[in-house]
Amino acid sequence: MYHLLVTAKEGAWDGTFYEYDLSRFLEYTNDEIAKRFQKLTEKHIAILKSWPCLFAYEETNGIVRVGRMQEIKERGRSILIEFSFSPSIPPIPFSAIKPIATLLDIRDWEMNRTHWAIKDEDLIQRLRDAGLVQQATDQPVPTPADQLPDAAKPFLAVSTVGEFIQAVLRIQSNSKEFFYRGHSDAERYKLEPSLFRKDGKGNYLYLESEHTLYRELLVSNSIDFHNDDYTLDRLVRMQHYSLPTRLLDITSNPLIALYFACKSHIGDLKQGTYVGEKIGEVISFAFDRDKIKYFDSDTASCIANLARLPKADKSVIDHNIEDIAEFNAQQSVQRLIHFIKEEKSFFEPRIKREHLRTVICVKGKRSNDRISSQSGAFLLFGLDAVLDEKGTPEIGVTRISISNKAAILKQLDLLNINESTVFPYIENSAKYVAQKYSFKS
């Protein structure tokens, strides 16, 4: 195992510390590894510090250095690392690394993006085999891959609707507003919108093409979006039609979330018992009521219209500029403001830099029966935004583990929570009725 640390910041590795945005941590990292480091305890940090590091720049004609991490600290939406280089390993031209990039699991285009990846390869041995390293006696003893920590487990576990309702009541608070989301496979799914999803090797599936996805669907189905006033309205409709967007569906009805946690990965019925069930989960989100936005929110417009901005523009926005006027004067931000003004002519060009990179809760228009029946709302993700799996100071997160899915679905049906009511279309109602009244031997 080793760390691949890439940055576009000139001279970043000339010092002894560097700060990564949390959104760039674990990019291009195998899913099985990434899910074990969603939470950084002292044990996790000790393991990370035991692996060697390859420090590189996005400019692939430069040099790379081999070293180790001395300290790792989480700071809000950032991770600070303190590092040192190996005195026994001199600087290596990237041109010498390139022929063995595949052996080091360095992928096409990966060197064009600032990120921190964890690779399941023996860095020192690969460099030694390529004749790039003679000795490396100053490296720590690395923790083997088979000794990685387990993924975090929920502290609440239920197997009936009654137990679930009791669990929900336990976490309720009169001072907060709560929303819920159901995952049918707790090990697989993360708190990220479909636009940010990656393949099993950590490669983004859709993010690079966001503005193209948005425009192509409008071109091919423009009549369906005719009555939408805001970009957010269009994103909600696109989400409804399964296009990858910056939106993550949540619901104010916990039983709807429970239904989604149970509706798939139930297992196979063998001799009256379901075998191979995947443990599901319901995630509860707690918000201060004054932090919840509505469909016409200016902040929501700023984030939603990022969908229309090409990747090249989004990638050059300098978020380190503190002065609001100077930040808004950037050409890419000006283009974003142009999109916002198309839907809000009165909009003043005073975008706060922190708003573009945050996660907000939005109550959108209930523009279709599905949103209404599911008591739907959304989490809207900003540029490179990451929702910490254990929650943030603004968004409280609680997880409830779900098992015995088949029995729970039967109990939910008695409460009129089923495919016909959750997905209120005639084809779903017909399917539900046919299954309910089919002959059972």
C-alpha cells in the first residue's frame, strides 16, 4: 500500500506540510479501501502513516519524491498532512515513473487532477524492480492490506417496523427538522449524489461531463422542462428521470426511507428463508430549521447553476480569494453569475466563496407525483462538496442498521407503504396488484 499525492500548486512539496480539500481524499482509490477510511480515528491515522508516499505534481514532466507522512489532522473540510522525504531516495523524474505507471495503479488522466489516492501496490518494491531505488532503510514498517480497519458500524440496529419507529423516536429533537434516506446495501452506498459516483477503482463516472449531460437532456426532451423556472427545478426533474445530478434524494417520512432500505438486496428465498440478504440502513439528517433552503433560494441557484458551467471553468475558480468583489470578478464566476441572472435578473454578483462548496438542504417544488408521495426533499452538493459520513456541525447524521427486510416489507404493506404508493404510476400499481393477488402454492 502507498499514498499517491498529486497537486497543481507550484512548490507545494518544497515545504513540510500541505492541506488537501476533503473532497480530494480517496479519489482514484479502490472502493474496498476507501470505505474503511471514511472515518479517521487514531488507529486509522497510524495505519496511513505507516505507508510510503509518492509526492507528485500535475505537470507530468517534473519530478516526484518518495517520503512518508509525519502527521495527519482533519480540519473541517480539509486534511492537513505534515511530511518528510526519504533521504535515501533521490528525486525521480516522472518520465522514469511513467513506464511503470500501470504497475503503480496510476491511471490515465489521474495526473491531471489534484488528489490524494491510496493504492494497493508495494511502491518501494516496484521502484526497486524498475531500478529507480537501491535501498530505502528509513521507511516505516507498512501495515499489510489484510489488517485494514473495518468500516464503521451503526450503533442502532432493527429488524421490525416497530423497532424502527422506536429508534426514530429516540433520535428526534424538537429543536431540529429531520429528513431520512434509505440504503439497501449499507456497505456499498455513500452519502453522495449520483453525479459524484465512481467506479470500483475510484474513477468518476459522470462528473467530468456534467454540463454536457444537462444540455443533452434539455435538447432531447425540451418540452418536459417548459414550465420549470429555475435550474434547480430542471435538476429535480432530471433526477426524477435518473440523470446523474448534484442532488441527493431525502424524505421527511422515515417509513419511506425504511422502504427504500428494504426494497432490494433482500436475498434468495430458499426453504422459507431468505439467504444472502445485504444489511440495509436508514440515515437520519438533523438540520436547524433556519438552515433549510427553498426552491427560490439564491444560494440554491448559485450551486444548481454549477451544472451549466463547463469543467474547465469550474476547475480554475480560485477559492482562496477572500475578498468578495475579487472572487466574483473571476471570469469563471462571472459566467456562473450570467447563468444565475438568466433566472433571476435582480441577482447581485456577490457570491460567497464558501457557498459554492457547501451542502445544503433544499425543499423543491413538488412538481411530480413521485416527489409528493415520497415527501421528497434534497441535499444539493456544491463544487467538490463532501458530506462527512459521520455528519458535520451543520448536519447531524445518525445511522440505523436494517435487517429482516422481507418481513419489514410485509409490515410496511400493512401501513400502505408499498410500490404502488411510493411510485404512484399505473404500471407500478398494476405490478403491485398482480403480485399481491397472484396464486401462491
